[in-house]
Amino acid sequence: MRRGFGEQLGLPGALGSLPLAPLAREYQELMERQLEAGLRYAGEALTDPQEAAAGDSFVSVLDGVALCTPRRRRLVDEAALRSLADARPARAPVLRLLAGIRRHDPALLRRVLLYQLLPLLRQGATGLGLDPAEHGLLAKAARTLPVLDEPRRTAAEALAPLWSRRRLRACAHALATLGPEVLRADPRLAGLDARLRRLLADCDRTLAAAASGTDPAEAEAGYLRVLSVASDDDEAVRGLIRLGTSSAADAPLTARPAAGGRIALSWPARPGTHWRVLRDGPGLGRPLPVPGATGTASTAIDTDPPVGLRVRYAAFPVEDGRPTGAPLVSRPLLVAPDAEELALDDGPGRIAVRWRRPRTASASVLTLTGPGTGAATVRHTVDRAEEHVFTDLEPGTYALVLTTRHPSPDGGTVDSPGVRRTGTVHAWPRPLTALTAEPGPEDGVRFTGHGGEGSEVRLVTWPEGTAPAPGTELRTAALPAPLPWARYGAADRATPDGAFAGLVSAVTVRGERALAGPGVRLDVPGPVGAPRAVREPGGQVRLLFDWPSGAGAVHAAWDGGELRISRSRYVREGLRLPLGPGPRHVTLRPLVPEARPGDGAAVGVPRAPVGVDVPGEAVVRYRLLTRRRGLGRRVPYAVEVSAHGHDPARPLPDLVLVHRDSVRPRHAGDGTVLLRVAGAALAAAPFQTLGLPPAPDLSRPPYALRAFLLGDGAGAVRLEEPALTTLVVR
């Protein structure tokens, strides 16, 4: 049966020194993968969970790392770890990291596992898959070791990564955090501390020689030697920055403020050279690397510079993380971001200022200087606001300086360099305070008002619902075209050519600038179009016209009467007036629709009436003269025509007599014209008898004859026909 570990040596000789620091560069990554796999310590990845629970497989760590069964013990080497990683995919990341640690240092694998086991055993953890003989032995030993609190555990686990990057000053700080008790308990840590002290003592002697020397080249070489040993030696870094500053008349590294409070850095390119950019200055404990400023690029952005401090930037050429030459150094730069997106807008007697305040600014200070020599200066300070309006300004050009105030680390404040702009207060028109529309008693409207002295007043219409409020500041180029028929302050009244219903707005204009004024709503009907009169029997006259758009009704008036007719009635029945047989003059005036509830109050503008002269009733009569022929049949041989009541100043239409077989003609083109009497001849001889031409068709009944009036004024002359039976010859 297998003996217990150290059975012959006793506890002190068997255990020796136990580790209080892992001293593995891969330790942080190992912890991350271990937590992902749900392992309490990395050694649990070596055994099968079921076999470990049954006691058929366990790990031995005191005499090298081995996998054991009750009858066999097998040391774990790199090949075995990789074979286990291939067989157990869920734990493969942990096993491969352990294989890497084993490859670098065979003893380091045992050290890492013991470092993880000791705090677990001190807490009484069980079921770790550890050799039972070693479990009790290590649990007793763990209680004799110094306890690592969180800061000391962090320092212990950071030693190896810091040492691998030659950050010896940080290593010394980590060892100081661990304390002498821990160093005495772990001989390897004590050896590391002794070696570190020797290296840093050499660095300190080199630093002192470089600082006290007078040869810049020797000082630079000394600082670089120190950094080749301790890459994080702040004194050596600052010594190189001071040397670069003394010779940086042209500042080979340019640092300038950029948007968002950032600092843009640029320096001459060196192909293939890797750079490390540091930020240094009074108030900073040590030179700090600029995040992301690594690689071969010759530009960088400091996204979070310390506000309120004067800083200097240095770009170090590096190789494998070690500076290889003197840095390129910038001029000192006060980190106090200016405001951004500064914009000035002028208005009547004012300048409105808008800007975007930096997130670190505690206040913004605006200084406005007026035009001319000896001009007054106005200063205004705002805290969190990002806009301000200067009022009561005379026209002219003003100079504005906007600075932002930032808190500094010493408890005071610093001001940014300031953003400068110029703005002009232009001469604006005076506002129109009132607008009145005065309709005339018969026709048209006149516009008057108050205010707007010395300014041009235009009357415009805006699209419905878009009229700006009175006092709104506008640009002349954006105004609608002026109404061609409306003039502000004109002596005569005017009306539009067609119908108009809407808001007439006033705008005062001066040069390129304008002010919206009040408005007045108008309702103007369109004119009556193409009026004409047609006489009907019984003294009735039918009036025809194009209905005026926008009119609610039309008012007809004549000597002795008047009538109001709506559009629906006009369309349905027409307009007939009892004017009698004599001549008459009728006027037609469109009327504004009556306002409906809910409509805005509108000024109704009357439109001049349109006159229609209705001539007296003119009548043309005709009858056929017949004689008997044959067996009692009567045939026409002449026509008797007479005219009565016509106006001598108006010409009469022509009279035509039309012949058609079988049926009566319906219009002048519905048959053959037998006879035509000119209107002038009819007016000259109001009564005449005209013989019919000798036409063969007149002797061959049946046929019909009928007269029609043709030409100008035919609609105003009534044609009286004889009995229809006398017009048909059978």
C-alpha cells in the first residue's frame, strides 16, 4: 500500500517552503478561464469529477504534480496536460494554460496549484480531488502561513506580469505591499526582492549621475540605460522629457485642442518605429500613457486630458516596450477646452449667441465690445446655460469673445483661450401695430394702419395656416410676392380681378430684413361674367350670365324693382324678370356669403355691379298669302312681313323662309332657304309683302314653310308665327 507523503521526513522536512505568490505571467488569464469552467482551483481540471468523488483518482502536488490512483502515481508533464485538454473540451482552456506554465518552468506548475490550494484549505474546503494524505498535511501548514488580504493578494498576483514587462518600480511597490512577513515565509519572494533591490540601486546611481552631469548626451544615455532595466522609472522618463524640452524650440510634437475637449497630437513619421505617448505636467504624480496612443502611427488623440492643468506630451520610440531613444516633446498646453458651435444671430437691436458648453466647464463668460473707438464693453457670465441675448444695441459691428471657465485641481479656476466672433446688428424695419381694411360703400377696399414708420409695408398672403405671428423676424427673400391689387395707404380703393377669400397680412421691410405684422381676413366675390338678356313673351326677360365665384347670391336691380337670387335657384330655374315691353337697364351685383358660425370674422368687400341694357320688345310677324289652285287646294305665292317696337339704334336680324318636304323645319339649316329679308331692309320698311320665287317644289305638296331670325340681336327679337296649319301645304 502507498505510504503517506513525508512519512519518513516529518512535516517540516516534507513540506519545505510554501508559495505566497504564483509568479506566473499567465495567472490572470488562468483565473478567468478557471472561473468560466466553474473550478475552485486549477487542479480540479486534472481529474474526472466522478472518479475524484469516488476516491478512484486524485492529484498529488507536494512531490511534483502527479495524477494518482490507489495503486499508481503518474507525474503530469506538458504532453499529459495537452492530452487531457483534447479529451476534456469543457476544461481545455484551463489545461492548455497549465501546459504553457509547465513548459516555461516545471516547478512553476506546482507553485501555482499550491498558491490556489492554501487559502481553500485554510477555509476548510473539501472535495478538492487532492491526495488525502497531502490534504491534511497542507491544511495544517496553511494555518501557519501569513494571511493575504485583498491588496496583498492583488500585489502577489501582479508580480510576474510586472517583472516580465520590466516594470521594476511597480514590482518594488508590490513587494512593499506584501511586507517583510510574507517575504520571510516565501524564500523565492525574498530572493526576488534582493535581486530587485540590487537592480534599482544601480538605477538610482545612474539617475543621480545623469541629473548632476552637464553633458546632455551622457545624461540621455544614462536615462535610457535606466529605462532598459526599469521601463517604468518615472524619474528617467521625466529626465528625458526635460532634455527634449530644452531643445524643442520648434516642438517636433504638435499638441492642439480638438473638438469635444480632446487633444490632437502629431509628430514626424518614422516608418517601422513603434511609439509610446506619455502625458506629463505639474500636478501629475507621474507621466501617464495616453490611452490608445501606441503602434507605428504618427498621430494620436488624448480623449480625456486633465482639465485645468498645463501638460506636456512626449512620444517615445520603443522596442519591445523599452524606450530606444529620446522622445519628441511638445510645448506646454493648458487644458481648458473652448466652447464649440458658436453661432451669432442678429435681430432688432440685439445679438443672440448660442454655443455648446464643454462638459467640464463650470461657467461661460461673454464679452461684447461695441463698434467704433471708445466703444463700451459688456461682460456677462452664465453657469449652465448655452445661450444668451444682448439687447438694446445700436446698429453696427460688434466683437464677441466667449471663454469657458474650468475648475483646476488646486481648487481655483482657469479660463480657456476664448473663441472670437464678430456680429452685425442691422437696421430692422419698425413693426406695424395695426392693420385695417375699409370697404367702400359701392366697391373696393382701402388698407390703413398704425406703425411701420420709415419702412416699406407690403401686403401678402401666406399659405393657409402658415402666417407668422406679428413681430416674427423674416428675411425679405423668403416673403411671398406682394398682392398686385392691394396697396397699403393708397388713397383709392381696389379690388382683385377675381374672387378672393383669405388673410391679407402686412409685412414691414427694410433691405434684406422684414417683420411680420398683423393681418385682416377679407371676403371678396368675383365679378358677374358675360351678362346678356333674352326677351320672352309677355314682357318677360331672361338674364344669362356666368355665376361669380365666391358669391353667395346675386342682386338684380332695375327701375321699379329688385330681386335676390341664390346660385342653386339660378342653376335650377334661371333668372327671369318682368320688365315689360319697353327698354330697361338692369344691374347685377355679387353678394358676399353670410358668415357661418365658427368662421373667423372677415371683412366683406362689395364689388361694383355689372349693367345689362335690355332693349324694348321687338316683334317680327309674318304670314303666308295663298291662292286657290286646282280642286280647292291653296298654295302660297307671297309672304307678308312686318316689324314692330324695335329700337332704331339697334339693327334687326335677317328673316329667312325655309322650305322642307313633308315635315316642318326645326331651324334655319333644316331645309332649303326660299327667301331672305335683310334686317336693314326690314327696319327701313317695317311692313312689306314679298313674292315667293317660282320654285317647282312649291307646286308639289306636301311640304312645309317656316321663317327664322338670323344674325346679331336675333335673341332679343320675338318672332310671331301664324297658325301652324297655315304653314303646311298638303
